[in-house]
Amino acid sequence: MALRRTFLSGVAGFALMALGATQAAAQEVTLKLHQFLPAQANVPKLVLDVWADKVEADSEGRIKIERFPAMQLGGTPPELLDQAIDGVADIVWAVNGFTPGRFPRTEVFELPFMTTDARAASYAYWTMFKEHMEDTDFADLKILGTWVHGPGMLHTSKPVSAPEDLQGMKIRGGSRMVNQLLERVGAEPIGLPVTAIPEALSKGVIDGTTIPWEVTASLKVPELVHNHTEFDGPAIYNLTFVLAMNKERYEGLPDDLRAVIDANSGLDFSIFAGGVMEDSDAPARQIALDMNNTIITVSEADAAKWEEMARPVYDAWIEDVKGKGIDGQALIDEARTLMQDYLSNH
């Protein structure tokens, strides 16, 4: 009897070991996703978590994605893409403009009055990423998605309806392109991460900021300034984002798990992400309306004066990227054609 018990316990031990090995094989990969916004903000909640949950489900639990919001792995937002390159994080969501000039081809979508629709721009961005950026700007990364937010706009301590209204105001600019435009209208652009906007507004360090409606709610912007300037037609500015992965980590995945990542990345995901950000504008705008804030909408006709002042920004960018061997005007023309194609077909 004792011998039988010993044998059975040995069999059970081998079974447990085999089960453990099977589970270890099934739970193969844990990936760290790092980004700069609080977990409850729209992009983490409505884009990144949706993407990560889908990857986990499609891998049948073999991929686990640990989410680290608000720079919990350390560093600053401009360091995120280097963290992905260096393997500090496996996947990052980042703003290209946090490191101005580093990803020059993406800046075509950040030119003032360039974009009108986030889905159309995100479609064009991914298409042009595959053609022009994958092996150049982003050669050190595996890019999973490329998108833009909804129309960028102004949120200010005093009403702004014409370029001269910005004279002497300190404005947090979202990109080097919009900063150049702010300088041209006589404002002083201030460089700040988006998470620093509330404190800077409350302390009077800045008189206003450029951000889309979508992010104003989580930053309490309508409580801090009560004037908002939006534009009919093309937006005063936009930002480009990437969801990027460490290249070696991606290439080291088993083929079937790499296929899961691929199936949830690319063009459709990019359009989805940009669309979600733009769709989140309306509820945030309503908050400002409910607070009886002033919303100024600049008509396309009145925006012509703004666009005229933005032309030298285009000229300077074309000249700048020319020094890097890039035909900026060709990128502008291609982006406009692709965005129009998308709008014509959707």
C-alpha cells in the first residue's frame, strides 16, 4: 500500500510538473506598455486598453500586457520612444513632437491648417508611414499604429478671434509648427508637457494653451480658462502619435503571437484610434458649454488671415527638411491627396 501511494504521488508530481510546463508555454509573453497620461484619460481608456485587451483575448491569454500610465516606469514623456528602443518598455504610446525635428516626415501632419478630419489624417499618416517613414524616421522601432487627434484649438484667459488678439500672450504650443505660428502672431510659445497645463494655467505661467477638446476635460481646462477658439475647416494645428514596440521584442515573438500583434495593428487600428480621439471632442466641448464658457468659432473665411500668416511656416519646414534630403512639398501634396481621397470615399 505504501509503495502504491509512493507511486501515485510520483505520478501526481510528474503530472503537476507537466501541467506547469504547459501553462508556462501557454503564458509565454508579458509586455510592458508605458505612456504619459493617467489611466482614466480617454486615450488609455478608449484606445490603448481596448487594443491591449483585444491582443490578450486573441492570443488566448498567451500575451499579457501590463499597463503603466503616467510615466510609472520613470523618465519623462520625451524619453518614451528611446525607452522602447532601449527595452525599458516593450511598447510605448508617444507624441512625435516631444522631440522636435527627430521624426521630420511626420511633421507634414503637424503643419498649421493642414488637417480637417482625424480619421482621414490617420489614414494618410499610416499610408505614408509605410511608404516613407518605416525604414527612415522609425527604422529603430516596430510601429503598430500612427494617428492624429481631432482638431487642435486655443483655450485662453481672454477671448481670441483674430491673430492680433494673441499679441503678448504666453501660450503653451503643442508642436514646433504651431509654436512658429504663435511667434508670427506675436505670442510667446511656452514648451510644456500636456500634463503640466493645469498647474501652469492656475498659476498664470501661461495665458492659454493649444490642445484639442478631447483632453480638456481630464485636465480641467474649462474651469481654468473660459475662452475657447475653434476653426471651421482646417485646424490651427495637430499632433502625430505612434504606438511603438521594441523591434527585437517583436521579432523575438513566436510566429503566431507576432501574427496576433499584426492583426490588431496597422491601418484600421490607426483610423480607429484617430477617430476615437475626435469622437471624444464633442462631450468635452459640451462641458465648456454647460459652464457658460465663451466658444468662438472662426469661419473659414476669417481663417484665411490666419492661414496667410502660416505660409512662412510651410516655407521654413520645406527648407528645413530639404537639408535632410526630403521633398517636403511632395509630402504635403501626397498628404492632401490621401486625406481628400479618404473623405471622398467615407
